[in-house]
Amino acid sequence: MPPLFGRLDAGMVAAFGSMGGLSFLAIIGTLAFMPSSHGTSRHRKRPSFREMGRSPLVRGVFATRVTENIGARPSPPSCRFSPA
């Protein structure tokens, strides 16, 4: 494999090759264990926001997200979109 940027030694080739192999195994495992979509009803009633708000799982996820973002700094003005 020719080096594109600088020197590419055998350790880097092995590291990136193993990362690629593990990623391939992960996608194969994900596809193997995904439930099939045929056989499910497409006309299933979706829960309302009120019903979701009563779920302890949704409340826990919401509380975690809120507490993680309490101290978050907003992005500086130079990073925001501004029309020219």
C-alpha cells in the first residue's frame, strides 16, 4: 500500500485494518439481529406526547439530557450562520 501522506508503517496498517474488520463485523451483527419489517402493522397508533411524558424511561432520558446541557456553552458568534 503506497503512503498518501507521509510514512505508513506496518503498525498503522494493522491498526486501521483491524478497525475496518471490526467495523465490518459490527455492521454484519447489526444487520443479522435487526427485526424484520414485514409482518408488522403500518397502521399502528402512535403514542401522544402526553402518553410519552408519563413513561418513566422518557422522563429519565429527558432529565439526563437537560442536566447535561445546563452548563453547556453556546457556540461563538463566528460559528453561527449569518447571511452575507
